[in-house]
Amino acid sequence: MKLKHLIYSSILILLAFSCVSKEGQKAPLTPVSFTDVKLTDAFWAPKIEINRTVSIPSAFGKCEETGRLDNFALAGGLIKTDHQGDFPFDDTDIYKVLEGASYTLAAQYDADLDNYLDSVITLIAAGQEDDGYLTTCVTNKCERLTGWYGKGRWDRLNSHELYNSGHLYEAAVAHYQATGKRILLDIAIKNANLVNEVFGPNEGQKHVPSGHPIIEMALVKLYRVTNNKKYLDLARYFVDETGKGTDGHKLNAYSQDHMPVVKQEEAVGHAVRLGYLYSGVTDVASLLHDQQLMEATKRVWENVVSKKLYITGGIGSRAQGEGFGPDYELNNMTAYCETCASISNVYWNYRLFLNEHEAKYYDVLERTLYNGVISGVSLSGDKFFYDNPLESVHNHERAPWFGCACCPGNITRFMASVPGYMYATDKRTIYVNLFAQSTAKIPFGEETIGISQETKYPWEGKVNITIDEPSLTKMELKIRIPGWAHNQPVPSDLYHFANENKDAYAVSVNGKKESVKTEDGYILLDSKWNAGDQITIDFPMPVRKVIANEKATYDQGKIAYQRGPVVYCFEDKDNHDGFMFDNFASADAKVTHEFDDSLLGGVVKLKMPAHKISTEKAETTEETVELTAIPYYAWNNRGTSNMLVWLAANKETAIAKQAPSLESKATPTASSGWAPGLNDGFDPKNSGDVDKSYFYWWLKEGSEETVDYEFESPVTIAQSSVYWLNMDHYDGNYRVPEHWSILYKNKAGEWNEVETSNEFGVALDQYNTVNFKPVETTAIRIKAKLQEGESAGILEWKLK
């Protein structure tokens, strides 16, 4: 079967389901496949090509190097060795890269890649057990990972077995549609049939949700390809079982399993899981016309967009549990904003758009796409961010791979599919959602409509849309008006522009200016089009200054900068290798922009007058400087750096660089391992101030723990000041310790307590200072007994 026929058939299946709707509900729109859109622009086309030629081969190479492929061979009895890797979900890294590679095959055939994928699939087939089960660490009986999966198959909710299955199904559908080969699809179907036997509402089946969502949206994809409704019903089961605890297991937000979906109103727990879950919820609600489910997904979306969305489109503020904090917790240096979470945010908003037909979902999608997603991969395509903070003090670096390697594989599959987000259709309308130089052949009923775009977006706002092959009948075009083009950064009051742009966008048809109707964020143009007809939209692109809602406390007194869909940041590489936090630019500072084709692959950069403060002998002085800003997605492509997105707007918000101190020369270590943030030089405002880096004894409760400062040579210390952390978290709260003490290492290498009559304080919202008899030492230690059932942490630890 030929590729085009396969993809067209799958679209017809989707359309058949989409066109049935209950009275009062909109019929879901039909996606336009990425294979029907060819990008020829200078922004996305090179990134997609780098993904094809660099990212995918690099990721496959890492999968081979780290033994992920060997695990399938071991499960199939083809080799004798030990199971490799630290996680039960390592199998998914293969599936995700395979999915991305399949997309690239569909867009540009490569015989070598095709053959390589066949060899990978052969190993996957070997690793599958006779009844369809497929999770290699369980088949291989890897003792190291029993803490994850327990005694065997399906023993634990958070085992990731169903997560593995979900990514398998998504890869299988992509490979089948790209090549017409059924082997991987048959593997997926065999596994799905087993899952359908094991899980469900009937007696004798397991009554649990998926644990790590993605199987829900993957089962929907399998349903659309096979037309077998049992897969849609199983997706519905996993959605409905969420938060019920039918089998008596403890409910937990981390697994998106804290309450039934229909009762949820706030985004909590693991951010990636939330994005995947609600993508599946939206799919199920749309196909089954379940208004209660649809209202639930929209309620949670409203919470995210109005209270928990970063200006970059990132979601998930906390490293602990990789998830959400409370409303308006939009910390910057410690922002987690996992790359996978941004991708899941795109998936979710895309599905909401297909159901609701409203541009506001694409406003969030576009913001995330141009900022939070592509910041996750280097311009070279072979290094990645796991988390994407909005500030850095030379403490964040891209890596070629991770032990938990979910993000690189996710990037490879996502980047290849970007053209598929440009258009959508219904019976009489083509929706134009994204703008990029391109040509498209859009299935439209029994016709194919040819549309091309000529534009330098996102650097310029002028877009020429040409009808190359028109419909034989009247056809409506709906062209999205980006939120930023009508003075709305996001579809909520979470952010607003400092000044309204009074230059409205202009629309012309065949050179004649048109006064157009708008609806749900779209320009409406309804006509019997002729070949060569051209629509020109000119979106003015001034630099916009963004102000955060007053409840987003970490961004008060600061400004973020945006032009078009692109959010900017200030990196020291362009600003005299400076500290950056000691700069401020007033709200009325004039900002200029220019395109620099020699910078970071060609970007528009911003320039503005600013001031820099410094403190000497308790006096604050300032000097006039010029600052340069680059697109946020492009930072850290020239090495580690000081960087920030939100620039201080006044002297009071700017932070002077602290003079070198004892603690700044120390190397922190802790009984729990990594010990960041103790000596970064940023004074907290209170014990809940997690905007800057901080230390915590992760997953330690009620135990005796230590944290040390180590020095290269002996130093004399007579004072210690500790600022304790106080924070709630679903995976364990952080409270002041039950009691603590200070020790130093003597010349014999032994730990002794310091001599003091001071109390070891645990007061909140202040430094707890202990003066003691001076000691000469190469290391000093805090030993803390944590409260029963609680963890603890330190925002800053100073020495004198």
C-alpha cells in the first residue's frame, strides 16, 4: 500500500468519527498531515533537517551505546548479558526516536534509515513475549529495578509498563503510516490486546489507571488506524479510573491519580503526566462527545493558562516531582519547565483547538512551540536541556544524553512533525494556524487544495498566502490572528503588555485592502477562489514589554521582552560577560531590533539603554550601559552563562553582585548527594522564596542528614548563618529540622562540634546565626535531625 493512500485513509477514518456530533457540540476538525506540508523557510526547515541528519542518528547512537537496544535482544534470548540502564521506561527512548525517524521517512525517504528501522523493529519483536507483553526489564528479571516494578508484571501502579506500551503504540502507528509495513503495528496490537485483557472494569481484571499517562492518547491513535473501538473504550477506561482508587491503592498527585478527572479544577502533580493525560482526556471526550470530560479538561486548562503558565510556554515550576507548585508560583532560576512538559502542552492545546476551533489554544501552542519546546535542543541538534529555567548563573548546561533520557527522544519525534500543526479543515473551511514559508497540498473532501505561504515569520510579520489550487466551490479561509497581534500575550490576565500597540494588522486580497470579519480569533474570508489569488496579512511586530500579574510575585518589578511569538533573554555572552542580575532598564527605555545573520544561526536581536548597579562600602552606585537580548530558545549555545528572561525595571529590583566570601570559595556536598544553591549569593526574601537555587534533602524524612562546605586549603571560620526552607509539596514537605549542630573537620580529619553558647535557631524568614570559637579547617558541616515525616532544606548558608 502506498504511503499517500495510507495517510489519506487514516484521515478519512478520523473524519468519519469527527463528523458525528451531538446537537449543540462542534464537530472536531480534521488535522492536515505533516506529509502534506513542505516547509521551505529559514527558521523551521533547517531545524527539521538537523533533526533528521543529527538529532535522530545521535539519539539512536546513544540508545545503542547505553544498552537500550541490547535489552530487547536480551529479552529475546539473542544475547547473554546483564540488563542495562537505571529505569524501567528506557524502552520508550527507542520507541520515541523510532517514531521521529518514521516521520522523517514519510517526509523524505532514506533507504539506509528504512533498513535500520527494520533491524530495530526486529529486536523489539524478539523482546516481546508470546502473549504480547513487552517491558524488557521485567522480562529480563532485572533485580536492580524491582523497586520500580515490584514482584513482576503489573505489580505496581508506577511501574511504567503501560507508559512503555503507550509510546510503543505511537511509534507503531507512525511507522505504519510512513512505510506501510505492519510488523511494528502488529507488535503494538498484540500488546494492546493483552492490556485490554488485563485491565478493565470486569471481574478478574485489574482496576487501576495507567500510572504514567500516555497510553490513553496512544490507544486513541491505535483506534483511528485499526477502527477497533475496544481501544477507544480502553482509553476511556483508563481516563475514568483515574483518581478512584478502586483496588484500594493510595491516591497520589504525582501519578495524576489524586481525584477523578471530572472533579479536577487545578493542575497539580507531575507536569508531563498532566499534559499527556489531558491530551488523552480531550481525545476521548471529543470522540465520545462527553461534555463532562471536555468541561473538565477546559477547567484545568484555564487554571494553567491563568495561573501556572510561564512566559515561555513552559509548565511545571518544581524539580521535586517534576511538577506544579501552587497558583502563581512562577519561579525563574529554579523553574523546571521540562522539555517533555512543553511538548505535552503543545499536544494538549492542539487537541483542544481541534475540538473547540478557537485561536486561544493556538496562542498557547505557538508560544510554547517557539520558546519552551525548541529551547530544549541545541542549534547543533546534538545537545539537550531536560529542564528549561528562565535564569542561570553558569549552572545550567545542555547535555548529549541523560540517564533519564525522555527529552532527547521526545524532541526527535516532535520536531519532525512540526509541519502538521500549520493547517486543519472541516467540510468547508481551511484553518491557517501557523505561518512559515511553505507549500501545502491539503485534502479537502474529494479535492486537494494547494496553498503556499511566503513570509519571513517569526522575524517579520508580513505573510502572503497564495491559493495555488482552488476548490471548485466556495471555500472559507480562517486565518489565525496571533494573540500578541491584538495586545494579548496569553488568553488570560496572567501577563499583559506594558503598552497597547495601536497599529492594527492589515488584510488585503489581490492587493486590495479588505475590512474583514473575525470570529474566535480568526480572520474570515469566504470566497470562490481562483488559482493565484493572494491574501496578504501584515502583523506589526514592535518589541513588546510584558508585565506579569501582581500575584506572580517573583516577576514583580521586572519586564520580559517579546517580539512576534519570540520571547527574549539576556545572556552574558552579548553583555560583557556580566552578572546580568545587576542590570535594570526602565519601562520607557527605547528598544531597537535588528536581524543579525551571523548570530546563532540568524536571529533578530534587541538592544536597549540600561543601568548597572554595584555596591561598595554599603553604597550603591550605577552606571549607564547598553544591553543586548537574544531569543530565549537560542541561549546556552555558546557555553554556560549568566542569563535571565525577566529584567529588573528599577534599581530596587536589581541585585548587586556580592563580593567574594568564604562560602563562595567552598564546594558544597551533602549526605543526599547533589547540593546546589547553598552559596549562590542571592539573599531570600522569606523562607518560601524558591525563585533562586536552593538546597534540600530530597526524599529524606525524619533522618539525620548532613551538608558540608569543603575548602581547597584551611580557612578560619567563626560564624555560620542559615536560612531555612519552608515549603509544602505532595512528595514531602520541607520544614525546619527538629534540631541541628555545626561541626568542623580538625587536622586529623575528624569531625568535632564547634564551641558556642548560641542557640541553633530554626526561626523562619531570617538568617539563623551562630557565633562560635574560631576554627581553622578545610571543611565545615551542618548536621540536622529532620522532623518525623518531614524533609528539610536550606535557601542560603553564609560563613564568616
